[in-house]
Amino acid sequence: MALVTTKEMFQKAYAGGYAIGAFNVNNMEIVQGITEAAKEENSPVILQVSAGARKYAKHNYLVKLVEAALLDTDLPIALHLDHGADFEICKACIDGGFTSVMIDGSHHSFEDNIALTKKVVEYAHAHGCVVEGELGQLAGIEDDVNVSAEDASYTRPEEVEEFVSRTGVDSLAIAIGTSHGAFKFKPGQNPQLRFDILEEVAKRLPNFPIVLHGASSVSQEYVKIIQQNGGKLDDAIGIPEDMLRQAAGMAVCKINIDSDLRLAFTAGVRQHITANPDHFDPRQFLAPGRDFVKALVKHKIANVLGSSGAAK
């Protein structure tokens, strides 16, 4: 099976009331953990690459790792650029084998965002690639994305129809209260998603796939996974998983998951090294990281995204 775009994935997800997980990848073990979990859950999956990942692992290495995952799983897999900053990086990824790209013009004015997004869409569609745009800005830090709470803004539903119509984007990332990074809220805070905004966007864009970024979520199940492997999450409060499941049952067809993977992978490595300080073979301590990425992804697919069994 070849890499696919997200078009058919999202059509099925919208109709089925579930979301596809878009998991950020940085190395072989993370790719393996994600795709082994997806295979066991028989779920389609989006593997996405940030600017930071391309700098760290290099474009060609990541593409070949994803192609290896295709051979190993025979699943519907899309390769997506996360938070493309400009036309040039989107073009490089399209030319280099990606089947989906995000152009993040959310920090520009509305008109400049439209102009940039439309330029990427025209090039991408001419090369068989789909495009995700963004309206509204999430607070938080993720690789090269750094938005202060003061600069964050909710998506304005009255703008979405014009944006989609004028740009031709295939999906739209919106801001309804999620946040980039692992440590989103302080203890005692009560994270809430603006479902009223999501509902209004869905009314204005019927049957159109919506995307949630910054959707790391620390459930009790997740806390157990991390704590059992030496991690500490006492101060980590994410988006409640029941809220994400609710969003997946509405118009949200893609939910991005990155920080949760990093926490799980690091906890597995840390636990092994702490218990076995004399080990020096990277395979010995990277394997537990991969195992806990796999466990986490299986949990997300089955209990948050609802996409188990959807790879038909």
C-alpha cells in the first residue's frame, strides 16, 4: 500500500463520529510504537513531522521510516507536515513525498493568511497533496511554535466560510481552548473546550473536517502508564479525554498528539536507565520507550479517538 492523503480518512471519520490520530514522529522507535499500536487496533493513522523533527532526523530519513512502516503494517497512512511556516517548507515536503501539509498562517492578518494558504493549496493540489489551514492561535510552545497566552485567540466562526471558500483548503485547524505543550494548566485549573465555537463552525462548514492541535491529555490511565515507568506528572494537566472524545464525535476528524508521546517515551527510557545504570546499549533503553509509546497510542485510539477497526 502507498501513502494516502487524508481525504478519504476524514470522510469516513466525519460519517463515523470518530477522529484520526495525527502523531508526531522524530525517530525509528516512535514510528514503530505508533504504527504497531495502529496495526493492533486496525486503525488508520497520520504520521506528522514538525520543523524540529526535520532538523533533527532530516527529511529523507523520516520519509523512509514511514515507508518502512507501510511495508510492515499495510495500513492507510498519511504523511503530514505539521505547522509549515511558509510556502517554501510546504513545497519541499510536497516535492519530497508528503501527502498532506499544514500551512500555518494564523499569526498573519486574515487577508495575508488567505493569500499564503491559497498559494500553498494551488501548488499542493496540482501535485496530489491535501492542505490543512488554521484560523485562531493556540497558546503554548511546540518546537518552533511559541505563542503567549496574551497573543492566543479563539477562532472566529464568522470567518471560517470565507477562509475555506477563498483558499480551497481541505481541512481547518481551529482554536477552541486546547494548548501546545505538556504542561498546559496549573493544578486547580479546570480546562474547558469551547464547544459552542465548534458547533457554530460545524454549522457554517457542514461535513467539513476540523482539526484540533494542542490536544495532549493526561487521564488517570495515562498517569498510571507514565508513573509505572518512573515519570512524574504531578504538575501536568491536559485536556480531559472525555472532552476530546466529544469533539471527535462532532466535526473534529483529526486530533494532534505530540507531547503525550514525548512524555511516554522519556518515561520508558528513564525507568530503564534508572533500574539498569550499567546498560550502555541504546537498544536496551530505547525499546522500553517504544513499548510505552505503543501502549499510549493504543489507549488513545481505543478510548479517545474512537478509530479502532476503521482501517477497512
